Amino acid sequence: MAGKATFDTSTGYPMPHHRTPLVVPFAHRTPRLQDFLRTMEYHEQYFPYMEASVWTNAAAAVAEGAVKPEVALAWVEREVKLQAVAAQLPVTRQSLRWGPNLQSTLEGEMIDMVRLKEEDLILSGTGTSPQITGITTRPGIQTYARLVGETNLDAILSALQLIFSVAYSEADLIVMAPNVCEAICKLK
């Protein structure tokens, strides 16, 4: 594979000279978003699903024998192309031999790398293949921009109220930037 660096004893994991098997990992954020999302196994290239397109509630109190108001419900079939998030690291057998538990360490790091990229795409993928459309870039997703002079907590409350009053739903997860979370946590 031309142009790819191979993880070997001279570049990635030098042969041990009286050292412990301890490997201190590179500091990176921990992927967490996927822990809150429902997932399922699916083995086709396209994922078909139904999306509500009409929900008209005309329900009302009516007298006995009176004509009942008619509601409207409709769904439209949608389809999304599934995309892969992948990475590879060519590793020599010799480096794996010299590094106790090195294979599991490398696998763990690569799983985190893939999960971090997946998390980025779930939040803000462009929708241009091979990227999925992320939550923040999907048309029709309820958004709320903080008003001038509004605190972070006030903005969260306003967004929660908007979700409830427009979509008649309740948020079960709030995702925010670490600096916003820190500012909220520092409130006295």
C-alpha cells in the first residue's frame, strides 16, 4: 500500500529495552453520543423507513350521535444510503510480538478513532456522499439560536419549550459544546 506508514518496530512501537508494558494513550475526547442512540443491525446498502408527513388532530368533544370530526394521518416512505466509517493501520508481526497487549491497545484506539468520526458525522455530516446528513445539518430539525443577552440556561429552557409547544414532544438528550457546559457548571 503506497504512501501509508506501516506501524513497525522502527516507527510506531520501538523494541523494548528494559521497560514496562505500560502504554500511555494519546489524549482525545471520549465518544459518547452513540451510547444514547438506538441502533440496530442492518445489512443492506439502503435503509428504507416511514416518516410522518401529515398529523392533523381534529379531535373534539361531540354530543351523542353527532358527526365525529375527522383526523388526518399520512406517512411517506424515505430511504437513506448507509455509509461506512473506517480506518486501517498496517502493522508488522514483529511489532505485535514485541508489544505485550499491543494488538488490543491498537484495536481500542482505532475503535475510538472510528467512533469519534462517526459522532462528528452524526452531529454535523454534510449529507454529500459518503457523509450522512447530520442532526445539525438536516432540514426540518427544530433549532434555536440564543438571543442577545439570554443566558445559556435561559436558551436551553426556551429550546425545550419550543420542542414541547411545536412538536408536542419532550427532549431526552441535550448535546452541548464543552465550553457551554463549563459556563453552566460554573454558575453560582
